[in-house]
Amino acid sequence: MSVRIFAVILLFALSSLSPARAQPFPNQPIKIIVAFGPGSGGDLLARMLANQLQPELGTPIVVENRVGALGQIATTALARAKPDGYTLGMGSSSTHSTSQFLTKNLPYDPLADFSAVGGLNSYTFILLVNAESGITTPEQLVTAMKRKNGGFTGYGNASGRVGAAHFKKLAGLNTSEIAYKSSPDALVDLSAGRVDYVFTDVGSSKSFVESGKLRPIAVMSDSRSSVLPNLPAIGETYPGFNFDNWGGLMAPKGTPIEVIQVLNSALRRVLDKPDVKARMTAMGLEVKPSSPDELTELVRKQHKAWGDAILGAGIEPQ
């Protein structure tokens, strides 16, 4: 066989392989891991995003719930996934801002083990009471708790736990906390009168509020929320809620930048749709798209802000 013929055969063989190697991202299904249970705010948002991102990216997107340990099970799985863009996760203040301060020997580094894809939103967290309690304001709740000289707060995520502990400190309450696997579980007990109040996201509590079982009495912030302007901010009476509940799409550290860019562009297109904005607003979410770099900086700043709040509230890591 001549050298020229061999070269032609080799070139043909290599060219026949190149389309498979050069297939653009994505060319297989994408999985979004959610740290909290079905019906939670993070779950509802992830499923809406999956439906919207599928046509944008041209590939199936599935949502996988991995519930437990205040989001650490799911977030650890994301940190250990292959960094190829086919496994993503819903990052939040619960999974990335509070975890390192609430857990000894956390199995992942919230700052070093992830690549930011893009910002999604800020969560509006609200203070809820049983609708039959007669309580309509934070001041009335504080009066009732002090009259009892005790009481219980339930939580199903880290943000709700920190908010409740911070509120307890600022208002001088003597309450005990009860942990649940996810926010809907805590809200079931609140509606049954087994706990006195719960801090959680609007999405998780929507059905309970609409059914008349629970009453929102304030937003967990120093200032009123643009999506719930008629609810007072707790900080109007008990100032000091200067940390934010944020949400963003995350990937494992080392995910190629070109893959991140594809995902970020698709995410921005989805978040710019009027119907998506309307649905997110109805869930109590303020839409906040961002670049990967902007989300990275937000995660860094909020890690410190939540850490300061946790240390100030005297919560010990467990």
C-alpha cells in the first residue's frame, strides 16, 4: 500500500469519527438536583425551569429530589458529579450560605466545589402562623410567645431556621426549634397547631395560605418585598435582617466555561419571558438573572452575611 493511499484511508477514518467527538453541548439529557422535597419552593421552581429550558437547549431535562440534612445530601451529590454540564443543582442561601456554619465536617465546600451558572431569583421568606391563632402582626406573635414563656418554631430548611433563631434573639423569645425534613412537613404541623410559627418561602406555603389554614404576617427582611408589598417587614419592628435569600443554578467545579456559557445564555432567555416572570412573581420570587461571575460574587458575600447572622444568633454547628 502506497503512503498516499494509506494517508487517504487514515484521513477518512479520522473524519468519520470527528462528528461524534465534535457534537455540541448538550447532546444528552440534563439532570437538575433539588435539595428539598416535592411542593417546596425550590422544587416548584426547578420543575418550571426544566420545562422552559428543554426547548431552549434541545434536550430532555429531569428533576431529581434528594431530600434531607438541610439540603446537604443533594448538594454533596452535585459537588461530586462529573463536571460536564449534565448534572446541575439549585443553589440557595440554605445550601451555600448557611451550611458551613450549621454543620460540623460539611462534606462539601460551598465556595470552592461549584461553578456558578447564573442567578435565578431572590426568595421572599415569610413569617407564618396558624390562621386560627388570631395573630396578625409580629408584635402580637411576640406578645403571645412571651405570655406563654415558651412555644415552638418549626423549620424545614436552613434559611428558615436561621431566620427563626435571629427573630428569637431580636425579640427576646424563649422558644424551642423543631426540625423537619422539608418545609411542607413543618407547615402541616403549623396548620395542626403543633408549632407556633414557621419561616419559609412563599412557594412552599402558598397552598396552605390559599386554603385558609395559615396566615403570613411579615416578610423576613428589613424592608418590604416588591412581590408582597402589603406585608410588613419584620425589620420594621425588629431590625437586623440584613441577609438575603437567593437562588442560583450551580454546576460542579471544573465544568468547562463554554458549557457554562451555553447554560447561562439559555437561562437568561428563559428568565426574560414575561410568562416566566409572572409565574415566579406569583411564587414570591423576584427574578434576578446574572452572569456566572456575578453569582459567584453574590455567593461569596452572602456566605459572610449569613455566617455573621448565625454566629450572632448563637446557633452551634451540629
